[in-house]
Amino acid sequence: METPVHRHGATADARSQPTSQATSRGSQATSRGSHAKTRGESRGTSTTALAVPVAAAVLYGLWTTFVDRTSGSSLGHAWLLGLIAAVVSGVLGLALVRIQSTLVTEVRALSYGVLFGTAIGYLYSLSGPPGPSLLESVRMGLVMGAVMFAVSLYVFRTHRTREPHGEHRPRRTHRPHPSH
């Protein structure tokens, strides 16, 4: 049965892909489901895929602490704000990694752009004792989010073989109409 999700290629299951793609994947397509899955594979993500958002969240929390401390906040306030920023960005990053295989390429790139743009806009709002205005922070977040969207869209489109769901919209062979 072909659902809209399968029609757009947004699945990690090799059985739902056209036969030309399933056979070109070789042993990867045949080893799914028949062997015992590893710990990271049972959830659909690898350990590395989970470690990257966690490491990014820790770095973002430290960066938030540094920016807030240099803008004049107390040490305790800066560390608390950094901890909160690390937890929130880590949870959002892990959620994005968890669902990214179900997203169409453009939506996935937009998700990364929104997450990155929001994070940078927030950090920009913390900088300086008087701080930039809300409009300047939003503008910086939009610019950086647009840059991240463009870069991630480029990477996702040029590395389709490494995408978890394969081709974005696999092309089908053209069959002539019976009346011709």
C-alpha cells in the first residue's frame, strides 16, 4: 500500500522503495529486520547521531554562560541561564534528530534553519550591557536561520545517498499511454 509518506520517499524502510533502489542498496536492504538490532539502531538513530546534538547543547550552554557573564550578569545567574539553554537546545536537537528521517528534505532543512536561527537570535539578544533591540535580535536570527537553511538544503540535496530516507522523490520509469 502506498501512502503519501511512501510516495515522497520519506521512509527508512527499503521495502517501500522502488525495486531499482532496493536492489542497488545490496546487503543493507537484506540485513534489515533479519538480524538482531544494536542499541542505537533499534530506535532508528546511531550513537553518533545522538552524541552530536548533546555535544552541541553543551557547547551552546557554555557559550550562553560566557555571553551572559560578559554582559554583566552574576556568575550564578550566568551558569543557571547556560544550564537552561543547554537543556532546551539539547532536547530540541535530540527531537529533531529523532524525527528527521520522517521529514521531506525541504522541511528537514527548514527545521535545522529554525533551530539554529532561534539559538543565534537568542544569544545575540544577550550580548552587551544595554543589549540589542528585539528587532535586531530577530533580524540576526532570521539571517542566520536562512543561511543554515540554505547550507543544510545544499548538503541534503547533494548527499542523497546518505539520507536516512533515500531519494527525495524517486523518479519512476515512464510508461507510454496505452492509446499511443
